[in-house]
Amino acid sequence: MMKFLFMMIFMIPMCFKKKMFWMVQMMLFMMMFMIMNLMINNMNFCNLSYMYSCDMLSYGLILLSIWICILMMMASENLLKISFYLNFFMLNLILLLIMLYLVFSVMNLFLFYLFFESSLIPTLMLIMGWGYQPERIQASMYLLFYTLFASLPLLLGIFYIFNELNCMMIYFLKFYNFEFYMLYYSMIIAFLVKMPMYFLHLWLPKAHVEAPVAGSMILAGIMLKLGGYGLLRWLNMFQNLGMKLNIIWITISLLGGFYISLQCFCQIDIKSLIAYSSVAHMSMVIGGIMTMNYWGYMGSYIMMIGHGLCSSGMFCLANINYERLHSRSLYINKGMMNFMPSMSLWWFLLLSSNMAAPPSMNLLGEISLINSLLSWSWISMFMLMLISFFSVGYSLYLYSFTQHGKYYNGMYSFYMGLSREYLLLILHWLPLNLLILKVDYMMIWF
């Protein structure tokens, strides 16, 4: 695993050279395929060492991180055109990728915390440096303080564990079972804010609306998955307490998911609608993880990867419209089928994946999550029914509102989709719908 880390570190000098934008992207593509060729055994850890390791959970999320970073560069071609702090943007992106790679591969609790928090800084830079509106400062502060305040108890919890056991290796901790309420709450809450759970989600729509396309893609694609990854890794230590207390999080998540789905119908900003739909999807993931059963763990993992690709693709589509109309309002982005009929197909394909239509990974994830939550309690059926139904509702609402109707008369110049944009969307949609053919990798490894 160290070789890929060094490969990314040695990409940093390339960021300062002129005309290296696409070269950096090609290098990332190359690294992506090198990692895909690693021999990952289904059941075992591979490349295991004292510091870094890679099991199937890390492997999928590392691949997703690199893939999303490649697509972020492809989506940000506008920065290349106007040469807007391009070198700093590439540096920021490589640093962010290094942080994410380390989060998913380190096996030490403290190092996990360190990289978990430091991945926030490049994201903050993206929002503050390349965001669109003046409110981006406020959005950045929301993001920073929500996540930092919730993470401080996590740090204290890690120190407590080290003090008790003299060990911070994630592997060895699964043999311990802590019966300590304060420790449980302090460990869990940081991940729930990152997910984000309903009540703790206010930073997310704000950050998404103010972020540039690259910021939105990395937030939706990877940042929300850090919380899920943390929960999947750490709930081992709190199995007995989880049996008693997880009902709190499941209840809040399911009720919140339903309420957020209703809120999606009230949005007039395309980006904020997609951001709220992310919260609704992540509420199901939290529910699945907290049931602590096989189906829930599998479903949440599949749903995280599927949602990362799907949500990121939808933010790309919103940005493609924004580059032409300079507005994200649903009232102005109307009747786009008249202007970009082929882009309309991509809106349909990605929104159908968002509503969990076959053959997307979202469908498989949702089926597994519904299985797990129903086996936990049949009462959850009502909320799951409503969340699934409304996810179709707001996806269709977004599609029909943007593609149909009378177009806005104030549009004075327009151009069709570029081949780069179609490639960008294909590279989101294909893995999302083809990975279902290799779903045994995601199902068996637990």
C-alpha cells in the first residue's frame, strides 16, 4: 500500500508545472488501474502491515476516492480555461486524495482520527477558494465547526481506550467489548455528524450549495462515506451497548429520512435538492449499520459506493446546466429537453439510479437495507415504504421540472453538451450499473 502513497506524493511537484492538468489526471487513471489489479482475496486482509492494510471495505472506498478525484478534474475544466489558481487546485486535490487514501488504509485509531479530520482542510479550501457565492465563508465555518465539535469527544475516547488497553490497533480491539455509555456516545456522534444524520445535517446543504462542482463531488462522493466507514469499523467494540442503544439512531434516521424526503419537494435550488436527497439516502445507511446484522453491513457498504457515484454524477449534471445558464434555480432551468436532448437522457439515467431502479447498485443496497431493518423490527416497514416512495417522487419532480415545460426566455446564448461532459457522465454511470455484476465481492467478504 505504501507504493501508491509514494506515487501520490511524487505527483505533488507536477502540480506546479505548467500545462500539467491532464497529465496529473492520466497519472491518477494509471494508479487507479494499478490498484484494481491488486490481488484482493475475498475473505482475508491483503497487504497487511502494522500501519497500512487493505481489506474489502477499504479497497472499495479507496477505489471510489481515486475515481471521484479523477472525475473532479474532468468536471473542473472551466478552471483550466480561465486559469483560475489551477496549480493550487491540483495541489489541493492531490493532498485531499492522500488524506482519504490514508483514512481508509491506516489501522491505528489515532492516525485514523488524524486523517479523518485533516481531510476536512482541503475540502474547506475548495469551498472557500473556488465557491461561487459570498456565503461560502459561512458554509465553510458550518462545515468546520459541526465536524470539529463532534470529533473532540472521539479524540478523548481514543485516548481513553489507549490508556485502558495500551493498544490502538483496530484489529485487536474487536476482541474487547466496552460497556461504557459515555465512550459509546463520544465515539459514535462524530461519525453521525459526518454521515450526516438528521438533526446534525444542517452543514451539508449549505456546504453543497456554496461549493464548486469539485467540492460538491468530493463531499457527496467520499466525505459522507467517512462516517459510514468509521461506524462499520468501530461498532465491533460496542456490541452489547449497541443492542440496547442503537434503537435511538435508527428511529431518528428513519423519521428524519422521511421528513427530509418531504423537504426535497420544497427545494427550488437543484444542488440543494440533490444534497437533501443525499441525507435521505444516508439515513437508510445509518439504519442498516445500526441494526448490526449481516444484511445491514452489506447493504450499507453497497449503498455507500452506489450513492457516491450517483450523487456525484448528479452534481456534475447540475454544474453542466449552471455553466450555461449561470443559475441553479429550477424556475430558470426549465425545458432543457429543447436545448440539450441528449443531456436529457443522462438526467434520466442518473436520476433513475438515484431512485434505485435496476440495475444500479442503489437498488441492491436498498434491498439489503430493507431486509436488515425489517428483520430488526417490522414497524420500520412504514418509514422505509415512505422513504422509498418519496425518493422516486423527488427524482421524478427534479427530472420533469428541469427537462419539460416552457424554456426560460432570458437565455441569450447556449451551447450543446461537450464530449468531455458526456465522458464524465458515462464514467459515473457505467461503474454504478456494471458493478452489480461483481456484487459477490461486496456480499461475501463479511
